[in-house]
Amino acid sequence: MAVREILNDIYWVGAVDWGIRDFHGYSTYKGTTYNAFLVMDDKITLFDTVKKNKASDLLHHIRSLIDPRQIDYIVVNHVEMDHSGALPKVIKLVKPEKIFCSQMGKKAIEEHFHPKDWPLEAVKNGQTISLGKRTVQFIETRMLHWPDSMFSYIPEDALLISSDAFGEHLATSERFDDEVDFTVMMEQNAKYFANILMLYSPLIQKLLKNVTEMGIPIKMIAPDHGLIKRKYVGEMIKAYSDWSSCKAQKKAVVIYDSMWHSTEMMAKAVADGIMQEGVSVKLLDLEVNHRSDIMTEVLGAKAVAMGSPTLNNGLLPRMAGCLMYMRGLRPCGKIGAAFGSYGWSGEAVKLLNQAMEEMKFNIIDEGIRVKYVPTHNDLKKCVDLGKRLAQAVKAELGE
């Protein structure tokens, strides 16, 4: 991809990964980018690198502007390998004067790469450095989403280089938010938040409050994945505020897996009940929906109904895996209900309720268990469960 000047003397020099389809369990069927930014100043500074196998792309882009050996500083906002994998190769070539990182970042770099002579300099929250005409202020964002994470803010341009925040896994030839379909970008941004950052929602709330209190203007956000935000900065910040504060829509999701269609019949009946009460619903079959797409739907939903038959005194494997994944992300402020069919033991509904209790869902019912195939009366009970779930959604949203 071509180098792109994003502001005067500030260039995108990263790499586009068109072919990646899995990001440690998160489906990335639209690919991704590994963004890196080169600031041309008295001290030429590279912000972040790229994944190891994309190092040649990064260096090719830098060479189209300058000899990489002219770079004075490297800033490592995040040590995860998709942003630092190319670091050893870049450092060997560049031989930078200084490498800036957070204090936890320094520790992570030392433990991961075991460098002997890298000029690492750990910075503190709020510390600033001069590049010449520009300054850089470092904002610690510990556990968003690694202990080492930080932002770099350039006040002269009101530019926030935001590491893994405000980005999305989306491979494009375009570099800016106003050059692509807004809905597509926001869908992928929601997916990124749901699968990477949801767990850290309380910390995001705190960070947004701190940034507001700092009073720093932000005219552009340059994340480490996806598109640079220059038109929709306010919309992005508001979305993060809504998502991290558990703000939900008048929406429910029904997540299920089925062996011989009995639980599927129950799931459809629950969804029918939800629709009859005027609440939007998504019916999500685990056989055909990836867990990361399911979590994207869960992010904006107020209610989650989960259904599984019993297998070997437990849950079906896909449901068990989905629950493990969901528990790790800790969706907040949800209303829950469980249902499922069984042949002779019937533990699935109990296990689903236990999982929702652990996630602090507001469970409205002990759940519905049906032996073998649901009768018409059984399905009526499922419809009623869906209605009560929808009524609870409307009540909690003040309708």
C-alpha cells in the first residue's frame, strides 16, 4: 500500500494484512491493518512498528520517504506482537537514539526480546518530550488492553495516537474514516470493542473521564488498527462511552445450539415472544455464527437468552466454548434466561443459569426444560418466556 500523509509531515507507514482471518480466536474476515506513523521533525520519530511478517512493508514505506537510519526516536505504545514483532529488525537497522515506552512496556520488552543494548527509556503518565516543532505527551492506559499500553498525544496537531483503542480490524486501501462506508466501519469497531476491550469497560470509563478533565482537544485519532478518524472523532468517543457504560438498545439475542432440532424449536419460540412485545431480536445458531460475531451482537443487546440440550450431563461443546469466551469478556448489565431440551438427565439449563449468574446477569426465570421434543404447550411456555424477557428489557429501559 502507498504511504499516506495524514497531517503535515506526519505519515502512515504501516502495513495492510488482507489475508488474516483469525486473531487469537476472533474472526477477522475483513482483514486488518497494522498502523505505524512517522513524524518528520528535528527528531524524526516512528510511532509503533508492525507484525513481524510485515516488517518489509514497513521498511519499504519508510524508505520511500527517508533512509530508515535517519530515524532518531521510536515510540512503542504497545508491546503486543502485532505492533512490536518487527521491532528487533527495525532497531537493528535504525539504531535509534532513544526508544520510548511505558514503565510496564520497558519490562515487557526486556522480558520478551531480551535486548542487550537497546536505548529504552520508560516514560511516566503525563510526561512530555520535544521533537522540535512538536511535542509528545504520553498518557498511560494500563490494561487497555495490556499492562504496557499507552497513548501518544501531539498537542500541536491535536492528534491522539491511540494504540489499540478506537480501531477496528478492517483491511482497506483507504486510510481515513470519511473514505469508507460509516456503517461498515462502526460495525467492525463495535466488534473490536466487544471482543478485545469489553472486559476493561470500567477502566475505559475512568480513562474517558480523565481525558475529559485534562481538557485536551482531539481533532484526529490514529489507532494501531483500521482507519484514522478525522471526521467521526466525536462519534467514536461517544460510542466508547456508551459501550463501556453498558448502554444497551431495545434488543435481545437468542443464542442456541441444537442436536435434533428440539432446542432450535424452543429458541424460535422464545424469539417469537420477544418480537410480539416489540423488541428487536437476533436468533444466533452456534453452528453457523462465530463466537466473536455473537459477542458483537451481545454488546448492544439488553437481554440474552441461551439454549442448549444436555450432552453427557453438560452442555453441547459449541455452547460450552461460547460461554467460556463470553465469561472472559464479562458483558455487563444484561438480562438473562435459559432453556433447553434433554433426554434423561437435563443439566444444561442449570449450567446456563450458573454461567449467567457468574456474569451477574439479571436472570428473570429458572428456565425451561423440555424432555425430548417440545409439545405445543411447551412452545407456548417458550413464547411466554420471550415475552417476559422483552417486558423486562422495556422496563429496564424505562418504557
